[in-house]
Amino acid sequence: MQKEIFNYDNKIVRNFAIATAIWGIVGMLVGIIVASQLFEPYFNFNSKYVTFGRLRPLHTNAIIFAFIGNAIFMGVYYSLQRLTKARMYSDALSKIHFWGWQLIIVAAAITLPLGITTSKEYAELEWPIDIAIALIWVVFGWNMFGTIYKRREKHLYVAIWFYIATFITVAMLHIVNSFALPIGFLKSYSWYAGVQDALVQWWYGHNAVAFFLTTPFLGLMYYFMPKMANRPVYSYRLSILHFWSLIFLYIWAGPHHLLYTSLPGWAQTLGVIFSIMLIAPSWGGMLNGLLTLRGAWDKVRDDAVLKFMVVGLTAYGMSTFEGPMLSLKNVNAIAHFTDWIVAHVHIGALGWNGLLTFAILYYIIPEIYNVSIYSKKAVSSHFWLATLGILFYAIPMYFSGFTQGLMWKEFTAEGMLKYPNFLETTLQIIPMHMLRAFGGTLYFIGAILMVWNLFKTAKSGSLVSDEQAEAYPLVKEKVVEKGIHWHRWIEKRPTQLLIFSLIAVSIGGIVEFVPTFLVESNVQTIPHVTPYSPLELEGRDIYIREGCNNCHSQQVRPFRSETVRYGEYSKSGENVYDHPFLWGSKRTGPDLARAGNISSKMYKDAGWHYQHMKDPRITSEGSIMPAYPWLIEDDGDYSNIEEKIQAMSTLGVPYEDGYENYALEDLYIQADSISSFLRNEKGIQVDKDKEIVALIAYLHKLGRDINVK
Amino acid sequence: MGKMIGFVDGASVFLIVALMIFLIVFIAVAFYLLIMNKETVAEVAALPLEDNIR
């Protein structure tokens, strides 16, 4: 049999590499800006488009989907061609994939600062962009499977299994979590409400970490670590066990993001148990990667690229040990809502994803330009800048997290909260936030150095767009292999591997969702909790637009420290009309679940809210919250309140029949009463049309129904 | 959302069946790994190292 000569498409790899570098720089720069906003509100620049609430989702989306997303595609397109000994299935699909993904990122960069958001973390993009993501993801899968089907290598190496699992699981997560009812071109309401929405969102959110930030990178690690170390993976057997255990167990762990909330206890317990079980496959993968270097550790001393891999894998091991520990309820009680979680995710993002991406870029660019790296010294400097940056980032954030968690819970000997004013706990951690921004800046400077080095490397060589390779064609077996083990059989069959992976990742979701969606006792209703009035609904949409949920939670946990500070703990029945839920995941500011409950210490009158939104420093000296003067200046757009009420009715919110016809009238009656109160009681002249009036109406709805007897 | 039902009879079976499936697959895969041919393992593990034919 004669060998076939064919070409690898390096141009698409180069394009994704460029996109990785550019979006990485953009995402990190936005990260430094948002980090600075948390110690100096001046950095909100008094502009509605760049407040923390709007920029934070831009930062997370830019890093996850733009920087890391493009890095995944770069690594997959490079390694898949070589592992299958085939050029990508279609150059046209490769181009559609590349440009489609970049357009989605640009759409995100435009819509998020404009306040066009669903509010669901890491899934903030509105429905037309969601559809575009699904289509482009299918193009990626089509191209990947087309390549696999026309391969010249019979066996599917374990890296490809991880790519297949990534493809199918991300598709499933994205489609299920994005179910929404559109009420206009760029506005929709989540199909799910309250506790059910929270469960679906954190099933998605946790598994976005698992199947976008972890499994594709494990696949890349299984390819690039042996390449860089020039030796096979430590244990191929372990990699197989690692794969199946990881994809099955990961999907169950989402509820650990909702401990002590009103999610049913059994679902929380499942989240904890599976999180602990996850240590085994996660560490199996990490050790398999590190032990690949056995007998070659001397290379690590001289090769900065291997250093990136080693520290990246170590960061993976640290965060996959810390994650399960954070899911223990006693640890979570202190850590949740604090900067501890921020430190944890950044060990993963900066350490695991960032350092592996840098290593892969340093490996791929010289390879496809057929040249050596321009400056090894610069690679080494980058490594130390990145490592120091991570340390300067994470250590202050751990201190900050411990400080916050403990201050929130501390009582005096007399049984009073030692720090009853939430702001005291915020001001205490300002120096930590400054250090964190410094750490992020070091990491950013390192990335700039890398871009310069890679640019110079590319300039010193020329791109081998179509890299020639040769391999024997794959002969289709006509004879059925008898006695072959079922797993050996599946290792050569991508479709079956896809189906088995889908089954493995579906089980956890089904077991958690079915009872929560079907069984009444899991979401108990409260008779006197009423739907939002039209003005409150508009105020809620302003709250979502401004991204208030990025800093304020709406979930009082059943701890004495929280019920004393905020009021009665939250119940699932309070949120049955919340499309989407707005529980948040971080308390940069205090919880607002009882902001409208007159018996709560959190209750403030309309005059206070007016002044606070105009400039938070008027009511709360030293506050780091941005000012929102445009809420006072801008008129609310209530032109589609009819559609909003209709949409809510479609989703099951019990407005009376035909209510949408006089919703606007009701809206202005309520707006007039707030405006009159401000004028008559506080001497504040504010027109009833202004956005601030709607926002005050919404804040005064939060927790109000709990007091009704 | 659709109307919810009062309870699902034997709902706990869901979890037990799910765990059983995992355990059976885990044990079956582990057994396969034990009996896997050494040459096959070595051959497959070396795949990333033989791809650059240039």
C-alpha cells in the first residue's frame, strides 16, 4: 500500500492563535479596569457604559469565550489534524467557524456595555446571539466530525475523546440554559423561574467550567504535554479511566453553587457528594500530566514552555482540590459570596487555562512558522511575570475572602453583630483589591511581552500554510472483529463515543432536574407572594440592565449572622415569578432580598434610594459603588410593557386576563405615588417617568410580601 | 411552567440506578484496562509523537 500525501491547514491555526492573543489582551485589560473599580469608583468614569455591573460580564465573557475559546479552537485544529492524519474536513467550515466566532465576540463586546444582558452568569448574551453561538458550535462539530470520519489513523487518541465530550456537552448546556421567551429583538425572559432557574443556571455555570475550561484543556494537555516532553503520556490506561469518571461525575456538582439557598436540600447534598468524588478523576488527570515528565524534569529547568505546563497543571490540581473543599457546607458558609471564590476561579483561569494557553502558543507559532522562538529570555520573563501575577492576585484575594467571611459573621459578647454596617467590611479589604489589581497588571504585562515575542517570531519566519504530511490510507475492515472488548470497539467509533458521552453527561442533569421541575414539595409556593406590578417589572429590567446582581445577592441564608443583618431567610416560594432569578453569586455590596421589607434593617425609603443612586457617597461615605446619575436624568421606556406582561403570563405568572391592556395605566399610578412621596416628604423633584422611580418600585418589592399576614 | 405533581413514587430509585450505572461502567472500564494488551497501550500512547512527518 502506498502512502498518501496531504496537507495540514496551518492558516486556520494561525488565525485562531492571533484571535487568542488579541482577545486575551482585551479581556485582561478589562479585568484590570474592573479590578480598579473595586477600590476607586472614579474608574467607572461616570459613564453608563463602563460601570462595574456592565463591564464585569464583558470581562468574564472575553476571557472565557474569546481568549480561552479561541485557544481551544487553535489547539484542537492543530492537534486534531495531526492525531487523525488528515486535513480539516472543510476549509470553508473552518473559515465560517473562525469568523462566526469572532463576530459573536464583537456582538458581546457591543451589547454588554449597552446593558443588553440576560443577567445569567457566563450566559449573559441575548437570544439572537445565543442562536448564533449554537449555529457556529454546530459548524465546529461538523468540521471536527468530518475530519474524524476521513481520518487515516484508526485509533482515536484520548485527546479526541475529550474534544468530542466537550462538543456534545457544551451544546447540551447552552441549549437548555438559554431557553427564553423573546419580547423583542434584544430582550427576553428566562423560560425557568426562581429556584428552577437557579438550578439550571448553575448546572450550566458549573459545567461551563467543566466542559469549556477543563475537558478541552485536558485533551490539549494529553496531546501537547507528550509533544513538549517528547515522551508518551505516563499512563494511557489512567487517561481512559480519567475520561469516563470525569465526564460522568462533573455534571452533578452544579448545586454546590447554591448551598444554603432555597434549593431543596437533597439537591444541595448531591452537589456536595459529587464534588468530593470529583477529586479522584481531577487529580488522576493532573498526576498523569505531571508524571509524563518522569525522567525528564531536567528539561523543565531549561525549557520555560514546560514550566508553563507544569505550573498550569499544578494550578489545576490546586483548584480541583479547593473546589471540593469549598463545596463542604461548613467551608462554604464562610467562603460563599466572598473574594475567596474570586481567588479560586482565578487560580483556575490564570493558572490552568492561561498558562496552558501561553505554553501552547509558544509551541505552535514556531512550529507553523518553521522557526525557533525569537527570544527564549522573553519566554522565561513572561513565565515569572505570570507566576508572580497569579500570586499577587490570589493571595490578597484569599485574605480578602477570609476577612469578609469572618467579619460578616462576627458577633460581640453582647450578641450584636460586630460589623452591622456592611460598608465597614468593604472598606477593610480595599488594600487587598489594590494588590489584586497589581497582580493582574503583572500578568497582563507578561501577556504583552508574549505577543511581542510571538510577533517577532512570526516575522522571522514564514507561515507554512499547507504543511505537507504523509500517511497510509485507512482501510475499512470488512471482517467483523470477534472477541474484541467493547471499549476497544468504541475507541475507534466516533459516533458511538459521542452517544456514550452524551448518556454519561445526561444522567446527572436528569436526576437533578426531574424532581425539581415536577415535584411540588421542592418549590413550595407562598400564597401572599404576588407577581411584580408593571412598574416593578420595569424596575427589575433596569436592575438587570445595570448588572446590579454582579455585586448584590438576593438570597438570605439561614444563618443567625444573616437573619440579624438582613431579615428572614429566603424561601423558594418567594421567587416563583422571577424570570430570571437574581440571587447573584457575590456580595461586593449587601444582600438586597429584604430591601423592600419594612421590618428589615435593609429597608431604606425612596429618598435614600434617590440620593444613593445619584451618588452613593452622599448616603454611604467611602462607598465604592458607582453613581448612576442617568437613572435620574433618563425617562423609562415603557412602550413594550404590554408585551412584557403578556410574556410573563405565557411563562405562568398569574396576571388576570387582559391585564396587559391597563398595565401602563397601573404603572403610572404607582410611579406617581413614588414621585409624590419624593416631592412632598423629601423635597425632591423627580418626574414619574424617570428610571429611578421604577428602580425604587422594584427595590421596595424585594421581600415585601413576606410581611403580609 | 406546567402544573407540578405532588410526589414521584420511588423517586429515590433515580439516584440509585444512576450510581449503579456509573459503578458498572467504571468497573467494566477498569477491568478492560487491566487486561489491555501492553503493546496496544504503548502504540496508542505514542500517537502524538509520530504525527509530525515533515
